[in-house]
Amino acid sequence: MLDPFSGTGTTPLCAAEHGHDAVAIDINPFLVWFGTAKTAVYDSETVQAAAEAGERIAGAVARRSTEPVAVPPISNPERWWDAGSLQYLRTTRAAIVKESEKGTSVRDLLDVAFCRCLIRLSNAAFNHQSMSFKDKKTEPHMLLWSEELPQEDGEFRKDVDFVLDAARTNPSRAATVVHGDSRAVGGLQGGKFDLLITSPPYPNRMSYIRELRPYMYWLGYLKAARQAGEMDWEAIGGTWGSATSRLAEWQPKGQVELPDGMEAILSQIRAEGEKSGHLLSNYVRKYFEDMGEHINSVRAVLKAGARVHYIVGNSTFYDVLVPTERLYAEMLQRAGFTEVGVATIRKRNSKKELLEFDVSATWTP
């Protein structure tokens, strides 16, 4: 099984748990690390070592015996965490670094637990399509770093226990997550695949790196806002930070034939969008050019008769509907796939026209 848009690694993990070897690809190095940690096989000695390290970390934090690390250079950290939670996380991070070695399975498990902890104690809310922030006054975490903090701190340990409980159950087959660009899958090593299941970014300007920033800053994958924009520009569908301004100057490569009706959709977006119309038209065009490159590239690693499934959602720009599922189906047909079908999976949100689809096909070289 191949997932060329790995994200958090759920698809390769599920494949391995159901008895299938799996390979996944992601362009974001943090997600490659996370997917690798999520799909790894952990022996009982490693789990026990991580549990013992978690207890030592909790004790050091409770005693205030570790010098906190610096506040990560994320913009407006006080918007993400109140002062008490921020100090708690800084001290916990320092204790993790002291009690575990970078690059080891024990550190990976502790870092996953730390990621859970830092987002759980944040002001971030995920009850919308995109992340937002809660009122800071509604859930204060100042007590985490008050004089009443118990000697046996339990906050980080909750997340360690959760992660280690999952780590005790290993998948029956191998899953591998590699760093790569889904537009150039042809050089992927390891043979050819029977099945592709993936959910690529949707053409809706939702930046995935925006929601990953807290983890990436705390773990050192980002050190400046400029890097976030550069990483998002490299990803398909990214428009965070400098990626947006670069879209205004972007020119089509002309290497991928766009589906029928695409030019009319782009013209409508330009007309309806006024000042932003050109930029958003470029965004949609670039997205489908990128996905066309991916579809053309992935053929080289599929076995004859392989089935592919793309889980995608449509989108609207100034009430102009972008029928992503139809455009994907046409791109697959033009690339030589057969038995192309579109099945509606679910309604996505309050807008009745926004749906999620399974676009499937068979590779018949």
C-alpha cells in the first residue's frame, strides 16, 4: 500500500495493522518523524525505559530542579499558552532533553507525549475547519506552575501513559514513512504497489503547516517564521506566510494539461475575486498542475491492475464551485487510468455544496 500524502501517518499505520506492508511519503520533515514514530515497532524494554524516563522527568519538573529551555520563537507565544503553562512546558522540555538521547526510540516516545501535552495545555481550539484560539480566561492553566504544584507532577505523565499504552501494541506488518515530494514519486525505491490510498490537501487554502507550527517550533523543526512560509510553498496547496505573496508572481509551467472547464473556473474566480482574484486563480491552477504532476509520476510505481483511491473535497472561491472530484477523475482518465469512479463519502460542514469524495481508478498500463 502506498500513501503519497502521509500527513500524520494514520493510513500506513492502519494498513500495517491490517496485515499489509505500507510506504508513505511526506514533504514535511516533522511529519516524516511523527509518522515514523507512530508506525514504529517498540519492544517491551524500550517502553519500560520511556516509562522510567517519564517518571524522572515528572519528578524533576515538580522539584523545579531543571533549568527551563528558552521560549520557542513562535509568533505571540502568549496567545498559545498562558504564563504558567509556558513555564511548565519549558521546564518539561528541558527535562526531556536531559533524560533521553536524541534520535532514540525513547526520545521519540517522550517527544510524542510532549506534543500531546503542549497542545492540550494551549489556547488552541479545533472545533472549526481551521484552528482558532479560545478565550484565555476560560481555561487558565496558571495552577500548573503555582506554589501548590504537587511534588508528584501528573500533567506530562498523563500523556506519557497514553502514548506508551498505544506503543505496547505493534502492527503485524512493516510501515515506512519517507521524506519526498509526491510530484516526483517515480524514483521511489522498494518495488511497485498494489494499492494507493491517500487524502491529499484539498484546494481550499487551508495551510497544514499553520496548525503544525507549535510542534515544529518546540521540537526545533522551525526556527523562524520565514521557514514556515518556505516549507508551505514546497507543499501542494500551501499558502502560509510568504507562500501567499509568491503565488502572485507564480507562472504556470505548462507541462500538465488541465481538465476541461478548468479555464472557465479560473476566469470566474478572477472576475469574482476583484483584487484577490488573480492570486486565488493562480492558487487553484497551481494546485491542479501540482496534482497532475503527481498523478503522472505515480504511475511508475504502480503494478498493473493496482487500485487507487483519492479522498478529496471540493471547494468554493467567491461562490465559484471548484468540482475537485470531477477534475481528479478527468486527470486520472487522461493519465491512462481506467474504471474511474466517484463516490460521495460525507457532507463536510454547514455549506451544503461542500462534500468529501472517494475518487477511485485502476492503473492499466
